[in-house]
Amino acid sequence: MDDAEILEQLALTWRLCGELGLADGILNHCSVRLGGQEPGVRLALTPGHLLANEVRGSDLAIVQFSGSKTSPKEPPPGLMLHGCILQARPDVASVVHLHSPHATAVSCRTEGVLPLTQTSLEFCYELAYIDYAGPASSFAEASRIATELGGASCAMLRNHGVIAVGASLPEVFYRAYYLEVACRLQLAAMSSNGAQVIPAAIAREAAQHLLIHQQQVAPLFWQALARQALAPSIRPLGGHLQ
């Protein structure tokens, strides 16, 4: 896949995030690593002045990130966080940072994501939890978050939102979407008394199988939503996460 195709895939992924209620106005971002021989990380980043469902490939910022000294004097919104994560994680091709409502609510709860549903098992043993220390716009704070993310596929930014990373845009979108689903179901279950946690032995074994299943399903799920978004004869996407 060449850069032009990657940019279109990033733009469509971000429009899906907007259509499905994952993105918070113009405040969140998605990025993808691009090829290139220059030092540091060459990436495409969604803009900070458009709503997610407005974004097209031509709107994306393409930036060379090499850390605090060689970044632009006025970096585009989100560059520090995305650049630091991509720089720290050579295995990662895409990053998304969201304030999706249910996941952000769970990020404020001390127990975090619990093994209450099958969906939650894809995340509850794979999550990093990162305490809030202010906006991630400085190099120092973005670097701290990248370090504390470690090798995890997702992070709950306490009292703030979530990060998902992946080897592809479909993979990172799948994780962001279903982490929000898992948190919505958890909050619904905990709104009444007597929510039943899945026993640890069963939960951990099931989680291993579900993570393998995730790799298989993520591209198919993305392709299905892309077909729905691009075909005017198919009903609108809106409402999936309501």
C-alpha cells in the first residue's frame, strides 16, 4: 500500500470514529506511520480544526518527528503524543487517542476495566493505566505516557481518555471501538446490584483465544464499516454505540 492509499485509509478510519461517536469534536487524533529513510518517525496525523466526519486524505498533516528539538516550533495538535508513541514502539503503525464517553468514565474509576463481559476480556489483561498529570502537549508529558504505555495495546489515561495502538489502522480502530463497547457494557452492568465477574481462570484462558480472534476479525470489521460508509444505498452508520 502506497502513501496515498494509507492517507485515504486514515481519513476513512477517522470519519468512522466521528460517525460512531468515538471522537470528541476536534480534540482527538489518529495517526499512521509512513515510510521514509529520514531520521525519526514520518507520520500522517488527523487535523485539529475539522470534525472527524469532515476529514479527507488531503486534510491530513504529514510530519517528520524526531523528538523535542527537531519537532516544529508550533507542532500540530497531537503530534507530541503520537510522535513519542510511534518513536518508542517500532512495532506500532497506528495510534488513536480518544475521549470516548464510556471509556473515559471508566478511566475515572479505581477498578478500571473488569472481566464482566466477553468483550472486556480482550482488554482487561492487556491495558496500561496511566495517571493524569495534565495535557499531553509537552514533549516531557508525551514521553512519560509513551514510556508507561510500555508494550500494551491500549491504555486508560486516568481521568482523561484512552489510547489504542496497533500494527494497522483496522486493528487500532477495532481496539478503540470495542474498548468503548466493553466500558459501556460495564457501566450498564454496574448500574444495578449483583454484577457477576467472570472467574479468573476462565477469563484468562478465554482472553488468549479472543486476542487471536481479534487479529482475524479486525480487518474484516473495518472493511464492513468502510463499505457501509462508502455505499449510499446502505443505511447510515450512526447509532452503533448509543
